[in-house]
Amino acid sequence: MYASLTTFPGDLVAEVDAMQRQLGQLLGSGDWPSSIRASVRGTFPAVNMGTTEEAVEIYAFAPGLDTSKLEVTVDKGLLIISGERKSDMPAPSDKVTAYVQERFEGGFKRVVGLPEEVESSRIEATYRDGILRIVVPKREAVKPRRIEVKGLEKLEHKH
């Protein structure tokens, strides 16, 4: 066999990596959501959402927020978390240079769709240790409930 047909010029791994980056730029981001409710990687704040028998619970991971600049609202079945996070980094100068800055800073807005069975008028939100916890109670009509079964001497038919 000819050597040029059995070897690939250059580094194959580097070539595949470059093609993947180019494809990501062409299609937007290569970080696709993991589910229909999920969002792309890097979205701030990151959110976990789950349900119990009593409520839907949302946990937004947002360290370094000033609660006076944090706002939680509900509009037409959408939960909206917005606010601003200031930078802890010193301003660039001739004595300070930032080489890497991965932590998000600035204004943000995150919108999460709520299920229909929630009672959005009774939402509670608390912020502690960088975690915003939002509890949205379920309506009483949709909560599981136990039905009492009564014993009868004989079966009665209503006509």
C-alpha cells in the first residue's frame, strides 16, 4: 500500500477537535440541553426542578447575589428569576491582569415553565448559601388523597 493512503498527515485528534469546534460555531453551541426542560450549559443560574406530593420545588444555584437585586415573578405559567451579580475581581489596571474569568457577572434572567397543577399565588422563595429555593404549592384538587371505602351489608342500586 502507498504510505500516503494509510497515514493521515498531522494529528488526527487535533483535526477532529478542530472540525468539532467549527461545527459548534456553525450550529451555535455544541452544548445541547439534556432534556426538554433543560437549558444549554453555561446558562445562569443553573436550575434543578422537581416535585413532591405537596409542591413543585425549584433550586437555582446562584452564589454571590445581593437579595435586594434579586426578583422572582410569575406570569402566565412562567416563573421568572432575574437579578444582577457583581464581579469580585478587581478592575483591570497596569498592576492587575485577569487571565481567566469563568464566573458569570452582570444582569441575568432565567425563565422556567411551571406545570398547570400549581397554585402560583402562594409561591415562597428563600435565598441561603448561594441557593435560591422556590416552592410552588400544588392545588388541592390535584394532590393525591385517600378515599375511604365503606362496607355495606348489601349492594344498593339507585334507579
